[in-house]
Amino acid sequence: MTDTAKLPLMLGALRLPTIGRLWQEFAAQADREGWGAARFLATLCEHELAERAARRIARHLAPSDLPAGKTLTSFDCTATPTPPSPSRRSTAWFTTPSFSNSTPRATADAPPASGWQPGRCRRAGCQLSPASAYSAGMSFQDPNALQIRVTLAEIEPAIWRRLIVPRSFHLGQLHRLIQAAFGWWDCHLHEFRIGGLSYRDAAVCEPEFEDDARSFDESEVRLRDFDRSEGLSFLYIYDCGHTGEHAGAVERLFPRDPAPRAARGSGGARARPPEDVGGVPGYAEFLAIIADPDNPEHRDTKRWAGGHFDPEWFDREMTDKDVRNALRANRRIRLHQPRPKSRTRSS
């Protein structure tokens, strides 16, 4: 049973200060009025979200120097001059979204540590005509696909997957491909770290507190926005502290005709750890328990893992199918490792 004395510490670690401050007050009210657990939890979450939104607004208002009480509801829109209609030429220029507006350049002051160079992206505010592209030495057979290898960090022998991904995909789509390739459940937060910058789902990009580092919307950054070089690397983090870090590297770029519209899995080795196993130390303990039938936790642990777990198992065809279906809204998520009829060689 959880020690309630540790609850304030746990809520602090989860960055839930409002719930940590109010839970006892609402718990007493719930006892008096006979609230159910769902209502009690919903009330706490409503107050946490409300104060979170208030802090965010206050943080943005501070540097804006707006007069006190100035809001959109009191703004006189009729006093705003109507801008002139842009010409056709300027419309063509400015309706193309600039990468530099959505994501800062990592090379402004120093080169990125990981090798990815957003500052050298093709969308960094410039438009090249075919003639200027030719004079700049660019080939008309630009690579439109990437071969990426993703390896679960700190585990030996390596657990890895290889993906063939269209360069038109954004990081949010790459997240779903990695989830499908490893068989994760996609039920925890995730993050990409590339060139010293952080990319997350748009819903969690905004920093909670003033000292938090800012993250950028992963759906606004596409793979073609980065430097066209092999060997570029990135870090993908899923459920920090429980699942682990994934080291990704671009093995090669190549053109395909016609241009690929879907990703596929092209190789890999070994089964990924069970979801929520507890990171690298938890996985090592898990392997020791299921390898020892005399361990008192062997039966329950094996049942928790779905009744079967082979750390050397990998099915290339199944992985490829899961990757191809990764972007579908109704994609199948395999909760546990299936019982293989035969082992497939790593490739």
C-alpha cells in the first residue's frame, strides 16, 4: 500500500503543485459530500489545469507591457487600419511557411552536438529556383527517403530497428513509426533531442515553469529540413525513467521513383523490453526472474509479460506490417510479444 506521507513528494516530482496544495482540502470535502473517486480526481485536475493556464498567461503578459485590464474583449478592432492587399508575387513568397519562424536555428551560436544541423535546412527562409539550384550544385535527383537505425540505449546485445522513411515526414510521424517498430504502447510522453533542441507533441510544448527549457512542435519540423548528410544522429526519449532512450542515426539517403508515400521496417534485432519494466535496471531484473523458474516472482512476472517472453525474438515481417500501418488511426497495438512459430534472423 502506498504511504500517503510521501504523496506531497510524489506530486512535486510529477510537477503537480496545485494538486499537492489542495488535495487534502478536497479529500475532506469528498468525505463529507460522498464524492466518488472519479469526481474527486476530476476536481483536482480541473484546478491544476486552471492554475497552469493562469501561470502561462501571466508569464506571457509580463514581457508584453500591456496596460492593466487590456484584453481582446475590450480591444477596439475598428480602430485598427486594414493592411493593403499583398501582390500576387508577395503572396507566393509569404504563404510558404518559413522554418526559421517555427524553430530557431541551432547553428546561430554553436554547432549542434548531435550532428543534426537545422541551421543548414533548405527551408531556412530562402527559395531556390531550378536555375539557381542547378548553379548551386544541387541534383534534380534529390534524395526523398532516409534509412534510419534506432537502437535502445544501454542494453547489450543491442535491441534495434531499421526504418525506411520518406523525407517529407515530420517528427511527429517519425515518433509513431518508432513506436510501431518497437511495439511500444504510445501511452507515455516522448521527446526528440536534435542539435541541442527539444521537440515534443504540441500539447506539451509550452514550459510549465519559468526555469523549464522550451520545446518545439514536432509536427512543424520535417526530416527534409535537416542537413543532407549520412551519419546524422538524434535522441528519442520515451517514458523517461521507465522505458529508456533510443539513439537514432541516419545511415543513408537515397532517391526513389516514384517518391515514397509510406514508411516500412527493413530490419532489426531482439525483442524490446516489456512496457513499464522500469528502464535498464528493471529489464535486467525482469530477465533474471523469468530465467529462474524457482524464483518466487517467476510465475507472476511471466503472467504480467503476457505469459511468454523471448529476449532474442524478432519478426521482420510483423515489424514491417506494423510500421506500414503506424499512421493509421485504427492501427493495432500489440500489448505483448506473440508466441513465434519460428525465430527470424536479424538483418
